[in-house]
Amino acid sequence: MVLPVCDHYSGVAARMRKSLQLQADLTQEFGTCVFDVTLDCEDGAPVGGEAEHAQLVTELVLAAAPDARVGVRVHPVDHPAFEADMAQIAGQAGHRLSHIMIPKVESLDDVARAERTLLRSFAPGLPLQVLIESPGAVHRAFDIAAHPRVQSLSFGLMDFVSAHGGAIPAEGMGIEGQFTHPLVLRAKLEIASAAHAFGKVPAHCVVTEFSDVQAMRVAARRAAREFGYSRMWSIHPSQIRPILEAFAPDERQIDTASAILLAAQQADWAPISHQGVLHDRASYRHFWQVLERAHATGRPLPAEVAHWF
């Protein structure tokens, strides 16, 4: 499954509008939609103003460009506003949504409840993306990932750290600690492994130090190359391009993948030797995925393979 490598979150009215405009601008620049916009009800809606915020989100989704990829994060399934969120947003704008994010998923039962509520509001259904935010949810990540409606698993770093009652220091939420504390590392690996086991997309957590672009680059690179994540959250426009750069294959990787797949095609997908290295259908699948990621991040492809996309 291939999704844009960046999922950009915004919940304040002005920022939601700017996010949608930025998506349209970068789509024109790269020739493809290189990041999703997820409009946020959970953290974006003021207490007592949940219904008004859901109405605003609905209006923004319906007004988005025809080729926009727009999702929404609703309230958790046990929140009083959850069903109203679903009825309002999915019910009126489901045909324009790319996904719905369900936060604070604890179990398979939560996913089943979210699906039932979704289908009551929008019968054709939508992909559900889920946010894993507690030790218990990490323990049940494989069960959650197996649900056919689930498209992607995201790691909720800050709630995960807070759920440990002070056992993980506050530094575990920072740019250094989230890549060094053993419990956080274990959670990241479990979520990525669960997602890949069922062909779903693992999405890496936020970097809260949004003004440090270099730190963002390092974190995104580590998420992609060391932890097996194929998507990452952005919470500030300055984080989008570093995520795209980190998750995109470089020119050498694109050229190698193209050469191997072209040779394989000429050999009718039988095993080949390329620069003294054996390749067969297992490696062909890998190099096809390299080209998929290149296309999804707006990287130019050689003319001989560009027609495949």
C-alpha cells in the first residue's frame, strides 16, 4: 500500500485553510499529491465547540480542490462528540475524504465500533487510520493492524510517554529521547512490525521541535531508514519538505531500481545478474517499491519507466 509519505495535521481554521492551499501548491510543483492534509477535531475543537468545529471541517473538505487528499481526525470512540463527528463529517463529506483518523485506539473493539459508526454515516465506507498511544494498545497492535478497514497505524508519542506515570522522563518526548529511550524504541518497532505484517502503512510520530529543521531531517531519516516507517506526521509547514526529502529515494537508488526492473522485464521476470549480483522476484518487488516511493514523493523517473505510473 502506498500513501503520501507525509501526513500534515492542522486544527485551527486559518491553518487548515493554509494547509489545503499549500497542498494544492505542492501538487502543482511536484506533479502529484505529495502529502495528505488531516483536519483535526480532537485537538482543534474548543471544549464546548465540537459541533461548530465539525461543521467547519465539513465545509473545508467540501471546498477543497477536486484532486486534494484530505482526511479528518475525529474524537476518540469514547468521547461524547465521536458519533456526532462521524455523522456530521462522514455523513456530509465522506465522498471527499481520503481517510478518517481514530485517536486513542486501545483494542480491536474500538476499531469495530468506529467502523460501525462510520458505515451508519457513510455506507460506502472509508479507510480508517488509527493512533496507538498506550502500552496496552502497543501490546494489541497486531490485532488492530489485522482489521481490514485499518489502512495505517500511527504512533502517538506524547500520550504514550504520559501513560507511563512518570516512568519515562519528559525527555522521552523530545528529539533525542524518542530515539534513545528503550520503551519508546520498543513501541516504535512493534507498531512498524505490526503494520508491515498486514500490509498496512506505519506512520511515525511528531517532532515537536518544529523550528529545528535540521533536527526534523535527522528524525525523518532515522524513522525511514532505521525504524521501517513509510510515512510521518507533520505539525508545521516547515516540516513537510524535510519529510519528503528523507523518505524519497535518491537519484542513485532510482537509477539502480530502474535498470534492474527494465532488465527483469526483458528477461520475462526470470532471475538476472546485475553488476555481478543475482536478482529475482523478491528483489524485483523491493525495487518496484523504490520506484513507487519515488513517484509518491515527486521525484523524476527515467522516461523508460515513467509510463508505469
